[in-house]
Amino acid sequence: MKTTTMVLLLFIAIGGILVVLKLSGEQSFESQKSFDVQQIQLLEIDNESWNIVLEDTDEEELVIDISGKKQKKQSDPVEIKEDGTKISVLQHDREEGIFKNVSLGEKGTVHIAILTNKVPTIRVKNSYGDVNINHLTTKDITISSDSGYKVIKELSADKGEFTSKDGELKMTDSNISELTIASTNGDCYITSVSSPKMKISSTSGEVILKEMNEEKSLFVETKSGDILVSYRTAPQSLMLIANSESSDITVKLKGLKIEKNTKDSIEGRMGEAENRVELKNKAGIMNVQ
């Protein structure tokens, strides 16, 4: 018992020393750069652990604000490069040795403000920072994330692709002509999002769609996770196909004419069935209303 207590106290002491050393070696890191937004065709962000914020601005420039911390005598954790019509933002952790895996709170934020619909292509590669998008308009946006929260609000785009290995995704009040979401682990919450072509796949995690409008094509598939689709107003011209190996399907759509109803499948149509909804899961409940 005494040996266990001594070992525990030793670990606590070592941890305290690391915290003191890390904090004493930190200093603020701030930077801002602006670019003529009319000359930029591509914005690329490669982020390791900082938070990313993308949002609209009235300025005629693309403005990048960086605010965070770095260890003294180490190179800057964020680099900004301009190559013709491409802007690259590279954030890599510089800690080495005993500090490499010691994290105390948020390290920093890269805030990027973009004039509406002036940068046609945005690509974000994120390891484990949070990604926030607010009131942004572009043509093509791709976000690939290993982990961290993804919060998207008021995004307008012709095409949007969101890939996540771990972490929750929330999308609200957005309009994306072609939307693809692929998640390995993590829930997806989609509210009041318009997309004529929407495809969502999840290995483990629930997919919740609320305040939806009837659209041309909606496909949702999970291996393990609930699926909920809730419409703002009842669809008028819809083909519904719902298949669940868990045999737990509930459909409450007024005017739906059921064509197939088994323990693991419900199919039906409304009106001319010009639009299509297809839902699949192996485990979890399924609800359409």
C-alpha cells in the first residue's frame, strides 16, 4: 500500500514539474496577414491541433489572424505561404522531447475572414483541432478531420465534402447543392440544411436531420447508429425506402402509400414520387416524420 502511494505521489510530482516547466517556457504568438481576395483561387489549410475559424467579412481582402502560444526558442507554429493564386496555412506543433505530448488547454486559433463567394475553393486538413464555419459562401469546400468538433452554420456552396474519423459534426442553416458527409466515429446533427443531393454515411454514430425540406435525393447509411429524418412540412412527391436490420422502423408521413411493409423494410410513395429518400442501417432505430 505504501509503495503504491509513493508511486502515485511521484507521478503527481513529475506532472507538476512538467506543467511548471511548460508554462514558464511559453510565450504569446500573434500574427496577421492580408491578401487581395480578387487574386486568390484556392485556400488550403493544414492544421495539427489549433482551432480553425472561417467566416464572412465585408473587407475586400482575405484576412488571416493568428493568436496562440509557442515555446520560447522554437520556430513559429503557423506558416502562411502565397504561391500564385493559392494561399496555404500550415500549423504544426513544434514541441519536442518531454513537452511533445503535454497539452494545457487550447494552443491557439487561426481565424480567416473571406469576402462572400470570392475564394472558389477551400480545402481543410485537420488533425485534432476544432473547426468552426460561420456565414461563409464559396463554390467548393472540403474538410477532412481526424478528430475534433466541426460546427458549420450558414454555409453556402455548390459542393461540400466533410470527412471525419472521430468527433461530432453540427451543421445548421446551410445551403449546399451537393453535400457528402462521411464519419467513422461521431454523431452528425443536421438542422435546416437544404441540399438537392445529400449523402451521409456513418460507421458508428447517430445521424439526426431536423427541419428538412423535401429535396431531390437523400441517402443516409449507418452501420451502428440511429437515423432520424424530420421534415419541416410534409413531402408531396416522394419515394421512401427504409431498410434496417434491427427491425425498428417508424414512419409517420401523412399521405404516404405503403407498397412494402416487413419487419426490416418499409417502402412507399407520395404523389408522383419525383424525389427519393433511402435510409439504411444495421443497428439502431430509424424514424421518419
